[in-house]
Amino acid sequence: MPVRFDLTLTLFLGIPITAIIVLWLLRKESVLSLPGEEIWECEICLGVYIAPEGEKVTRCPFCGSYNKKQEARI
């Protein structure tokens, strides 16, 4: 039985690419879903840190400055 080049190439590239995309999507979802916590960015040093959800003012663990929760801008 002859091996078809187009089918072989499709399987050789398609399966790993599909697996990488699925793993990336699963990882991205798990990083963004932090129950009870929010991701903050310091206004002074631009450091990114996690703080409890619902906090209006937090303190940056990197530079010690206080950060106020910004409302969404349109």
C-alpha cells in the first residue's frame, strides 16, 4: 500500500499543532480563573501581583506603593 504524501504531512503537522493549541487554551483559562483573587498592576513600578477580590486599595509587594482600583475606561 503506497503512503500518500499529503495525508502523511497533514497528520504529521496537524496533530501536534492541534495539541499545542488545545494545551495553550487550557493553560490560558487556568491562569485567568483565580477564585477570590484579582490581578493588579502597580501604577508606579508596573509590577503585576495578585490581591484578594473586592479590595479597593492594595499595596504593591515590589515597591510598597498603594494602588487604587481603576474603573474601566471606554
